[in-house]
Amino acid sequence: MVAVRTNPEGPVSEAMSFFWIPPNLPGVTITPHQMLATDLGGNCQIYLNNVKVSEDYLLGEINKGFSIIKSFFDSHLPGIAGLVGTMRRIYEHMREYAKQRRAGGKSLIEHPNVALKLGEIATDLEALRNLMYRAAWEIDVAQSSYNYKHNLFWYSAAYAFLKKISWHFCNLATDIYGGMSAAKELPLGEFMKHIFYVRAAGLTFDINRLIACRDYEGRYQKGV
Ligand SMILES: Cc1cc2nc3c(=O)[nH]c(=O)nc-3n(C[C@H](O)[C@H](O)[C@H](O)COP(=O)(O)OP(=O)(O)OC[C@H]3O[C@@H](n4cnc5c(N)ncnc54)[C@H](O)[C@@H]3O)c2cc1C
């Protein structure tokens, strides 16, 4: 499924259309990549060289492809929810670990530098969860209104915040687990691989933030 510019003028939001492109058409080359983590499916470079399809392969209306993209964006929120839950589970494991493991004559959690990292993680997770709930609420409200346009700010802000928090989470968690961080028996390594993999999913971190910033300006008429 490919979004292409079908009107040379105007912003992509008003100038692109979606097509199904059968992979066996002349001019289509697909080069699969082997990824570090494969649980999310494949990844490949797709080259389209003078590929022709008939109008039958058009999805939706011409130049209205953006309406399809925006619905993809809204549907990313459940993925964020799953990752919040995963981080919460690792956090709980980490807290128990910090209570049980002893260093310098006391448990790890009794060392203020370890406790403050756990506190920072807890704060980040609550902030992320609340932003996600707000985004879900905004999407529900907007979708039930008659003139639903899009939820770019709420989707992009929640996704960018997830990316920021999750990388920082790995940073802090590595310090708490110390030399055990990369042990397969602990949950952090798999999570890091997953987070690394999704970093550029649903657009890159920069583009998530740029979209959020632009939409916020238009949506609330406030400077950012
Ligand atoms: C797990 C996963 C799942 C994915 N699933 C899908 C999917 O289902 N469907 C799909 O179509 N794609 C999918 N993607 C692709 C994903 O949308 C792209 O990887 C992402 O949009 C970034 O594009 P790119 O990889 O070409 O990076 P590039 O565009 O090459 O970006 C590289 C760098 O340049 C910056 N940059 C690029 N363009 C601009 C610009 N205009 N302004 C400012 N900075 C810019 C980026 O921010 C980044 O820092 C998936 C990717 C991953 C990792």
C-alpha cells in the first residue's frame, strides 16, 4: 500500500493518494532486511520504477490519501498502551530487585541515587500514562464529532513522549540492574531491543515532534 503525491501543488495532506501496488508488477523491487528483532514483522526497501496501476487500485478518493494516514496514526495508541504496561512490569521487577540485592551493607533501594532513579521512572510512567489517556479521550471526542479532522497533536505528542521516556527508562534501568542488565533472565534486554526497533516506527522522533508542534499551534493558537 503506497501513498504517492498525485497533485504537484499543495501540502501532502491535500495532495496524495493511496494505491495498492501488487508486488509482482514490472518495476517493483523489494529488498528485505534482516532485523535485530523480528517480533513486529518484516522490514524492506521498496523501489518503484515507473510502475503503472489502473484506477481500480486506488484506495479511497484521489488526493484524499491523508485521511487514510491519519486513521493509522490514531490506531497507534494501543501500541503505546502495551509499552507503558511493559515498562510498568519491568519497573515492578526492578523495584523488587533493588530491595533484595545488597551492596555497601544495605539494599540497593536504600541508596539515595538508586531510589531517585526509581522515583524518576515512576514519575515518567505516570506522566506518559496520563498523556496517553488524554490522547485517547481527545481521539474519542473528535471521532464522535461531525467535523472530525485529525488528532495529529495528540497522537504525535503521545508517540514522541513514549519514545523519549522509553529510552530514558532504559538508561536509568541499566544503572539500577548494573552488571545484570544484559542478562537474558532479566526483562530489560528484550525491551531495549524492542524500543530500538520501534524508534523510527510511525515516523521518526523528530518528525513526531515537528508534527505535534505544528498542530498544537493551529489547534490551540498558542505559541510553542
Ligand atoms: C518497526 C517499524 C515498523 C514500520 N512500519 C511501517 C508501516 O507499517 N508502514 C510504513 O509505511 N512504514 C513503516 N515503517 C517505516 C517508518 O515509517 C519510517 O522508518 C519512518 O517514517 C522514517 O523514515 P525513514 O526510515 O525513511 O527515515 P529518513 O526519512 O531517512 O530519516 C532519517 C533522518 O532524517 C530526518 N528527516 C527525514 N526527512 C525529514 C524532513 N522532511 N524534515 C526533517 N527531518 C527529516 C529524520 O527525522 C531522521 O532523523 C516502519 C518502521 C519501523 C522501524
